[in-house]
Amino acid sequence: MKGIALPPHLKIHFLLFGILLLSLLFIQAPFSAAAIAQQDAQGPSATVIYVDVDAPGPTHNGASWATAYLDLQVALAAAGSGSEIWVAEGIYRPSSTGVVSDTFTLKNGVAIYGGFAGTETARSQRDWETHVTILSGDIDGNDLNEPPDSVTDIVGSNSYHVVTGSGTNNTAVLDGFTISGGKAPVGQLEPCGPQCGGGLYNVNGSPTLSNLIFLANYAPNSGGGGVFNGSGSSPVLTDVHFFKNHGIRGGGMHNDGSSPVINKGSFVGNSSRNGAGLYETNNSNSTLNEVNFSDNKANNFGGGVFITESNSNFIGCVFEMNVANNADDPLDTDDNGGGLYALTGAPHLKDVLFRGNVTDFGGAIANVDSSMILINVVIVGNQAVYGGGLHDRSGEMVLTNVTVSGNKATLAGGGMNNIINSKNVIQNSIFWGNTSPGGKQITNDGTSQPTIRYSLVAGSGGSGPGWDTSLGLDGGGNIDGNPMFLRTPSPGADGNWDGVDDDYGDLRLLVTSPAVNVGNNSLDPDPANSPPDSMNDIATDVDGNPRIASLVIDMGAYETPPSRLYVDASKIGGKQNGESWNNAMTDLQDALDRAYTGVEIWVANGTYKPSLATDGSDLRTATFQLRSGISLYGGFAGNESSRTQRDWFANQSLLSGDIGLTGDPSDNSYHVVTTNGIDKTAILDGFTIRDGQADGSSAGICGPQCGGGLYNDGGNPTLINLLILENQAGDRGGGLFTANANPTLTNISYNGNKALSGGGIASVNGNPSLINNAFSGNTATNGGGMYNSNSDATLTNLTLSGNDASGQGGGLYNSSSDPIIQNSILWANTAVSDPEIANISSTPTIRNSLVASSGGSGPGWETGLGNDGGGNIDEDPLFERDPSPGADGQWNGVNDDYGDLRLNESSPAVDAGNRLFDPDPNNSPPDSLDDIPNDLAGNGRISGVQIEMGAYEEQTKLYLPTIFIES
């Protein structure tokens, strides 16, 4: 399951229908609805019957949208097996005569689809969230709101069951509706019969239910306000959501002897006496994948879910801000299971998150006489009187790779409270940072003694003589220390987990955590079943990453990747988990998603394209977003064991923005790489960045119009050993755009980039440091090589040649900027005016540099270029090969030659620099050029007595010792 690690990897799903409903958190787990998606993309292959309450008529025979039936009941009566009923947006009631027993009855072989505008010719054209199609139980039309905002809006006569699915199989389909206002009749509480299921009543039925909302349905004297499933029902529900339904048992859904499958659903704001979201009884063995339980409230047990005599499976689910507490009765202090309550069952939980749930016993989970299995579960920020995280009474729980932290008990058991012969096993788990008056992470009455092994338990003393026996039996391998989470949970200034100022932290582990690689792979997470027989049978952690990243499993719900991840686009076979070159990942984005602070990513030669779109509606926002603390190194052949063995010149690791049709720049990424808001611990080293196309609409300081190759707003990354090649921007910074920041850019070449301002690089409102940078073949209106605006950059050992501006500043353009230019070369750049340097309200300081037409330091100095800092010269630098735009005279990538800007041994720029200059005033070191080991070609930076001008150090010099001959 990806993204369970709190905000970075969580998916937000919005549902808005006249009222603003709660935003939902979904965890992505391995689930596929491919068959449904394929079917939904089809046009009308079966007989289609059209329904539109607003159809113009006068004919209403269901044969087309123009002649659609006005009444869904009429269409259902006419539909035979193999029919599809397409229903346009609007409100449809099961009765037009006020008969409360009337209901929309599903039929085998008949598929009912809502969400149409009333013009579509294919099902794939509909949008059920925009074109809201309501099946309403308000048959007398007098509810206070339609759809109702809560069950208190239901007035007068409403349908007992808006929809009925009894006796159906999976060929009965209901898809794309909001079902609201059902009110089941008053009757006996148990067993749950016709007095259940205000929204949908289903006995011995297994319909296919998709893209539905059950909103404010009511079972006033029984269960399943939204849905009731009984007597062996096994419906499949996909993308089905339950809002504000109410029933005595199971506000959202009540299952009695039934086993539905729920995929990617949610239960939000439902209420009941027990099991506000879901109530399971009588061997109801449901399977729930990626289901969210949020803000549900039970007066007694199970704020999110109540399970009794059932073996339900929860995979990739979230329990958040649920409450089991009768606030109206201060004497009621025996409520259980803020998130989940289990009685005499055997539920299984894998990759599940509990946070912010509240009750009296077991803030997250209360387990009574049940055999519960928890694998890869996170329990954080829950609160109770006893057992802030978990409470167990006479149960047998097995907790494997569970992280319990930041929970609060007002009396005992901040992490866990065990009573009355509890027989629990805690293994490969972490209990740390939970609070209670006694300070214990785990409390036990005299009859309970859990077995704890290979776990980190705060205050335990660790396995051995110092073990605190009050916590439980020392099973060996236990440790006591700070687990070093990425971010520690905190209830905020008020000290309560109440949703006001809570921070649930980030419970992934730093690579230096004592809980890394110290678990036990052979422990059985589910002794009652085979497989699994050991943790080797559990493929992934709670984030969906490989469960065992190195040889030994970590403690807790998250597996920390090794300190190094390997990526090779050409890799075929292997585990592809990134743990070695033989098991290299093939997608750089996957490695970035998996990497934590302190991780190095080694990238072999090959082409890598960004796939993470920052705006899901615009795929061109896909970019490689760097993160602080993560280092990316390219230039590997794919067999190295040391970073010093790589050769990034020979092994090109290409980051390409050509994400769409190959060779068509109109669908390329706006920015190949983005470095916003990060610090110098984010490293990008040894890559070629090309084919970014920043031609979108302006946003932020510049947005999709700037920084085709790399975009940086407010970040100070470390960028080194890069080739930024043939990127474009509609505004500033074709190759690189940086604003509000002081990044350090070392050993970077900019070739063939284009922009309105700053073909190679544009710096705005910042003071970057450029060291050993070379610019050739870049073009712009102003600042063919570089553009500075309110930017006092430090430019050290730069070479700018062959750049062109159709306006001013072929090499460099400064606006309200006073950069320092030192040890640099500006030669043979072209522009309509000021070919080398253009200054607008700017006065750069230039020293020990070769600048064409400058006159050199002294009386002949051209003052329009800037202040003469001394040591400047004006002579041909004698490059090994001058840049040339080719026969067409245009830098357009057709026949361009970016030249060889290394120096001939006879160059006047040799030994003409000053090695004492500080190349990066923002950081120390470096304090002088002696702290810069290499030039742009990777050779030693100072090969003689003094440093060269420009980005390259001339390598053919031979210095002979002085020989004194005695006469």
C-alpha cells in the first residue's frame, strides 16, 4: 500500500453534491478494476433503455435521449436480460403514489447506469460525480433537503428501501448514483430483517455496485442505515461511499451472514449505537480493500467498525477520527473501540492506519475474546482512558511489524492495555512515545502477560537482565531506544488528540534508526494459516515497498530502504527492488518515491522520464521533484561498487522531458527537474537534462513558462556535473530558472537552450554561486547565456562563448544586479547590442577575467561592462574548437557545434586567474579555489602554480624544477 506513511504518499478524493462533504484519504493497495474499466469504456453494445426525468417528449418510449422514459420504474419493468438502462441526472423516486414499500428492484442481467448529461453516445462519456443522479426515498417530496444533509432532514413518508438487490447475482449492476432518503420501517432490533437497509436491502443477493453514494439513509430501529446484506449475500462494491447514514447497528452498512467485497470505498460521518460505519455479525467475512473510515460516531462500541463472530479482512484501510463515546451520558464510561471493536471473531488487518480515534477502552482497537492478526499496521494519535492505542480483553492478538506511537491513555496503557487472560504476541514491532500517567507503553493486569520479541519498546530495558517484566515476557531480540522516526507525532500545544493542532508525524525510520535490520524474518505473522509461514511470505510493507529491503527485516510497519538504491533502465529480471545492481529498479521515479533522508540513488546510463504530475489534469506537469536529504548520482555503467568508479561523461544518465509523442516538444514536461524549497542536502550529480518545454501558462513567480530543464523557487540544492541541453522556456531560463534562492551550481554545461530571457540560465531575486560553468549555443532575446534580475550572483571560472541574443547581452544580461565575475571568459558571444555583457541599472565587478572588447584592465578598460577589478585581459582565449551554429547561422540543433571550450596550451587565459577568490560566499568551505578539486572536465582544478580563467584547466603544462649549476 503506498502512501500510508502520512501526508507524502496519501490520495485525496473529493465528493461534492450541493453540500461540501469531507475530503477522504485513500491508501493505494494492489487492486485492479480493469474489467470494470474496460466495460465502462464501451459504447452501447447491449440494448440501451434511456431515462431522463427532463426528456422533452412528447414520446417517451426509452429508445433515445429525446424519447427517454421519465420514470426509472417504467424502464426497469421494460428491461430484459442483457439490457442497459442509462439514466440522466435528476431525481428519481421508487413510488409516485406514496407507497412506502415500493423500491427500485435490481434484476439479473440488467445494468443500470447513472451520471449522464443526456447527450452521451458511449458510457465512457458520462461523469457521475458532475451529473448527479439521485435515487431518492422522499416519495412524498417533503424532506427538508434533497438530497438530505442528514437523517434529521427526513420528514413524512419515505421508502423503506430505496433499492432492493435480493436474489440477484453479479449480472445485476447499479452504477453511478446517489441513493438517499431511505427510511426502513420500525421493527424488532434482532435479527435484522426488513426493518434494515434504508438505502439498499439485500438478502441472498450479490449484485455489482459501483460509483455510488449512500447519503443520509435511516434504519431507526435496526441496522444498516445505508445498506443491509443478509443470508449469504456477497455483493462487490467498488468506489462506493457512505455518508451520514444512521442505524442502531451499522450506520453505513450491516452484514449478517454475508461477505461483501468493498474496494476503494469510504464510510464518513455515519452514526449508530454500535459500528457507526460498518457492523459485521454471524460469520460475515467481508474483505475491504483501501476503504476509509472517517468521522463516524458510535454511542457504545466500534466508532468505525463493529465485528462479532466474523473473520473480516481489512487491507490498506484507514481509520481516522472515529469516536465510540456516548457524550450524552456522563455515566457511560465503558465504550470500546474508537476505530474498531472485535468480539469473538478472527479479523485480519494488513497495511492499515489508525489515527485520531477516541473512546474509553482501546482508542484505535478494542479486542474482546477475538483472535486478531495485525501485519504492517500503524497506530498513532489515538486516545482512550485505558489503552490509548489498543485494549485487549481475553483475546489472542498477534502484532507483527506494528508501529504504535503517540497514543494517549488518561489512566493506563498509553500504547496497549491487556486484561483478563489476554494472550498476545508482539513481534518485530515498535512501542514508543505513547503516554499515560504511569508512563508504561504496555500495561497488564495480573492475569495477562504478552510475549514480546524482536521489538523496540520504550522503557523496557531491552532483552536480558534489565528487561522490565511488567511489560510482558521477554522473547528475546528486544531493544530500548529512540526509533528515530522521520517526524515524531505530537498532539500540539493542547496535549490532546482532538484534531485541532495534531501532527501525526512520519513514522518511517531514518536509515540510522536502531530498529533497522534488527527484526526476525522467520517469525510467523499468522500462526493459524499457512502461508504465510514467515515474514518472507509478506511481500511489501505498509507503504507498498519491499518488506525486506536488506537481509534482515526492520521493526515496525515501514521498511527502510538501504542507504543506497540502484536504478538501471535496461534491467531485465531480478527483484527490481533497488537493493543492488542485479536487482536494480528500472524507474527513477519509483526510487525517488521510496527514498528517505540519507539515501543515495545510483543511476545507470539510460533514459529516464518523469511521471509524477503535480497537476493530475495536466500530464505535462510531470517532473522529477528532488527532496532534501536525498542524493541522486548518475553516470554509472551498472557494475560499480564505489562512486569514484563512475564516469558520467561516458555513461549518460539522461533525464528527458520528452514524455509524450517522441520528438514532439508540444507535449513535453514543463520542467524536467524541480528543486523548490529544498536545501543543499538535496544533490543532483552526473546527469544530462534535456527536452524540457516550459511553454505553459504563467503561475507563481514564473511557473510553467520558466525553467524548461530545471525549475527552482526557494530551493538551495547542490547541483554538480550536469549537462543541461536543448531545453526551452517561453519566458525565463531555458535551461535553468532559479528564484528567491542561493543555490550552488558546480561543473555544469549549458548548450542549445532557448528562452525569452536567459537562454542558459535565469536568476531572479537570489544570489546563486556558479563555479566551472560553460555556456555555448544558448539563445534568448536578452541574455543568451545568462540573465540576472535582482541577482548578485558570484560567477567563478565561467566560460561563455557562442551564445546569442536578438536584443542585448549575448553572453550575460544584468538588470538591477551587481554580480561578481571572476576568473571567467566571455568571448565571441553575439547580440544586436552589448554582445558580451549588457547592464541595466547594474554594475558587476569583473576581475581576472578575459572579456572580448573590454580593453583589459587599466586605462583602456570599457567601463560599460562593469567595474574593473584588475587582472582582466582582452585576447583570443584560443579554445580547442570554437562554437559554431553551422552553415545556417542559427542555433537550432540542426548542425550546431557547441565547440570544445578547453584551452590551448598557448592560451593567454592559462595561469591568469586568481586561486584565492572565494567562489561561494554563501557557504564555507569553499573559501578559495583550492577547495574546488576538479574542473568541468573532471581534471584537477589547479594543474600549475595558478588557476586558469574559464571552466577548464589546461592539462599539458610541464613545470621543470629550477636547476642550479655550481661553477
